[in-house]
Amino acid sequence: MNTPKLLPWYARKAGVSIERAESLWRKAVREATAETGWVGTAEYWGATMSHFQRLLEEEKATLCTPCVTPLVQSQRRMLRLPLIAMEDFVTATHTYWQRSGGFPRKVA
């Protein structure tokens, strides 16, 4: 039984290897054959795809891959804090100089 051409895409999307996705595809084919009793009909292929996607979701749920996106985003914000503080300082200094008229003048 040939695998679908989009199998590598489904595997990448679920975060599993292509070999594991092929194994899940074969299991989905067996389940769909037992469920429908017919091979090659539209109902059979629909059942095969639904079983395959369910199996991929189950496999994805068992993987213990940490989500590092929030950690990276918080680090980025913390690295930007000194730059934001410097920008606020320069803005405040510029506003003060605009209001006070610049450098103090010497009166002789």
C-alpha cells in the first residue's frame, strides 16, 4: 500500500519521524479496512485519513517536547529593557532642554 504524498508534511506538522508516520499510516489502513470492509472506495479513504489524523494527534500528545517560545520572548523583553530605559531617558532630557531653553547662560 502506497503512502499519501503529503505524509512527510503530516509527519512534520505532528513532529514525528517519517518512518513513524508510515507505521501509523499502515495502522490506519488496517483500521479502515476492518471498519468499512471495502477497499478503494471514497468512504474507505475518508476513514483511513480520519484514523491517520487521529493516530498522529495521539502520537503528538505523547511526545514530550518543551515549548520554548514563551521563554525566548521573555528573554527578548528583558534584553530590551536597558534600551527602552535609555530611550526614555533621552526623551525626557530632550523634553527638559526644549522647555528650559537649552544650556544655562553665563551672565557677566
